[in-house]
Amino acid sequence: MAMSCPADNAPARTSGALAVDLDGTLIRTDLLFESFWAAVAHSPFAALRATGALRHGRAALKSELAGCAPLRVEDLPYNQDVLDVVRAHRAGGGTTALVTAADRGLAQRVSAHLGLFDEVHGSGDGVNLKGAQKAEFLASHYGEDAFDYIGDSRADLPVWARARRSYVVDGASRVRGLPHGDAPGGLATGLSRPRLGALVRAMRPHQWSKNVLVFLPALAAHATSTQQWLLSAVAFVAFCLLASGVYLLNDLLDLASDRSHPRKRFRPFASGALPLAVGTAFAPGLMATALLLSWLAGGLPLLTMALIYVALSTAYSIYLKRKIILDICVLAGLYTIRIVTGSVATGLATSVWLLGFSMFFFLGLAAVKRHSEIVLKASTETGEIKGRAYLTEDLHMVASIAISASFSAVLLFALYINTRTAAALYPFSEALWLVAPVLIYWSSRMVGIAQRGLIHDDPIVFAFRDTVSRICFVIVLALFVVATVGAPPGSLEWLNIEALD
């Protein structure tokens, strides 16, 4: 958010008082939602109990949530333009006051961190200092038309009406269309930052590529039924919606750790580009839509798989991602669940070969993901990786897991090739042996690239963008085509073998 403040519109440097709102004005976020998600991340049950304070009013809720979990006010996304205006006013001899509907204790911590305010007034003792109550307080405290006020939304209209000079921060779109006499003046603002683009970025549509795994059972079986392909497509859409909902939830829970991360601090929620209220509404909304779609298209079986995915993903976001090694295993399991979902949606069997190979293969990729995060953190500081259970000293251990898991997947593949079943399905099964060195090269290269800190995305997303990875994929695909020349229809895929020799 930015405040366009031309020289002739800037708050005058006088001995008068300048009152500044906090949520959406001084900071590009809302402390009520910040406190709520910090509480959920710290202790979901404590956060749930805290919401019971709402029966005593919003001020009580804010106070209760503020006491549930520590909130690092140092890392909040501050609006530098507003800070500059406050500094200029104070330097000119004026009084500065932070006046907010946020919890008084949090407001005092913000003020102590910045050192820019002479007075701090916030919600407390059953009083929610917002709207008309804030206007009445300021008018009685400083006098009618004796203070300047910087705010950002329609809730500030009663305050602007009683202020000497009024300023709106990045709120033109929120106050546009009001009667001319009600609109704040004295400040030329730009349009608010587009939120649709920020929401799309937060939903991570580029991560939907992982969900193509649901098509694997139909592809493996050479399915010709239109219904089976349509069911796979529905499962794909449902899991895309689920994944986006989970990503929104994960980002809301990871606000503190994201803001301390050199790259993740630019994410929409962490940076303040997208209000937390939007994520709070969209995360459960996307998940509910996906569950309804799963129920309507696939009945109880597909709904059950979707619920398993939601439960495991949510548990990962709230708790499991902070458990060393277990977090990697869960990530690998989430990939495999997508394959099983494709099988459940279409009614096509999934073999133990596919399940075994996918668990080892995706365990390796999950370890590469964590490895790249540790490398990136180690390049800037030492110690614990915030939001995770890993230390920088764990780098070699995680790299070893990545290599050993990937090589185990290749070994399983090689053991399959040596069976009589594979020989019967693939007239030129010898070509499949060339797949093994390609997989070994690719997985080893991924670990090496992660070691150099060059993987900044999920490894699968990185692979889709990486030229060498795409070449390896084409080679593997070509080798499977060569191996299947002359094979009878319906026996294409080694992953559908029902039994071992």
C-alpha cells in the first residue's frame, strides 16, 4: 500500500496533533487476523477457546487473542510512506498519536518498536476504539477540528468528519462513491493495489501441475472410456482447489517464518499485498467447494480421498511440518495420495509397483525441497530454520535422504525390469534399462542444484521449468515407447502389474 502525499497536501508541520490509524494504515495488515492466525499456529485449541471471548465484544476478543501467542511486531509489513509522514510531522514539533481499534497492548508494542509516537490509544477495557467511538474520543481528547487524521477505510468516516484535515491511505477504492461532503480530502491518492492478482499468486496455480498424477492410473491402463477420463479430470480440478486452499492456509499459519525468509517475505500475505481476511474466507471456501465437487462426481470413495488429503495437509500445515523427517514422509505421502485418488475416481487398480516407486521417488523430491530451504537459510545465517525442525547442521543428513530415496526408487524400477512379467509386456524390455541411468543422473543433479541454492521453488515446479529436466522426461518417455513396440493393447504400463514373479 502506498500513500500518495504531494507536498501541498502533506500534514502541516505544526504543533497540532496527528492521529494515525494502525490496521491498514501504518501497517499493511490487520492485527486482529494476525493475532488469530498466530494463535492458531501456536495452539489451535487455545485459539478456538479464545474466540469464545467474542460474546463479550470485539475488544475482549482482541485482548484474548493477543495473549494466546507472541506476535513479532518487528516483522510486520509497515507502510514506509506513512512512517515518513509521521517522522516529518514530529520533526516539525507536532504531536503524534497512534489511535487504533487494535488491542492496546499490541499498539503499545508497535509504538515502542518504532519510537515515533507521543501517545498510544487502543481497544481495551471493553471499548472497541473504532468508527464513531474513535471519533468521539479524538474530539474530546484534542478538541473538535483540532487534529489531523490518517486512515484507510469507510470505518474512518466519522473520524474524518470531525478532523481538521483528513488523509486516506491507499483507500480511494474503498471510499469512492461517497457524497462529496463525506469524502476525506487533503490528499491525492492512487488506486489501491489490485488484489485479484495477489490472490491468484497466493493460490499458487503453478503448483497444480502436481495434480496431473491423478491421470496416471487412466494413462497406465490405456483407458478408452470417456467417463473414466472425465472422472480423472474432475478429481484433478477438485485437488487443484484443495491444494490452493491448503496453500492459503499454510501461508496464514506461516506468517512469522515467511517474514524472516529472504524470499518468502514477498508472498502476498506476508508482505501485506493481500488482506488476511481474504485468505481467512477463501481457504475454507476453496476446500468446501472441492469436497462438494468430489461428492457430486465420485460419491463417497472420491470424497473420502479428498478428506484424507485435506486432513493430512492441514495436519502438516499446523503440526507435522515442524517434525523432523516426518514432514518429508508426509510430503511424499501427499503425492502418492494423488495417484490413489486417480485410481479410486476411475475404478482402475493401482499396483504395488506404482505405490512403492512413487513413495521412494517423492520421498527423494521432498528431501530435495527441504534441502534447498536449509541451503538458502545457511547462506544468510546459522541456527534453527524458523518454522521447521531442522538446523543448518542437518544439511548433509537431508541430502543423504534425498539421494538414497531416489536411488531406491531406481532400484525398485530395475528389479521390476528383470521380471518375466516385464519381459512379456515389453517386447523390447531391454530399452527400459536405459531409463535407470537417466533417473540416476536427474535425481543426482537435482540434489546438486539444491546444494548450490539454485532451487527456489518446489522441485517438481522447478523441473517443469528446467530445460535439462524436460529433456530427461522426453528421453524416458521415448524409451517407454520403444520398449512397448509390438506390445498388445492395454499392456502399456509397467506400473499396472498385479503380481510379482
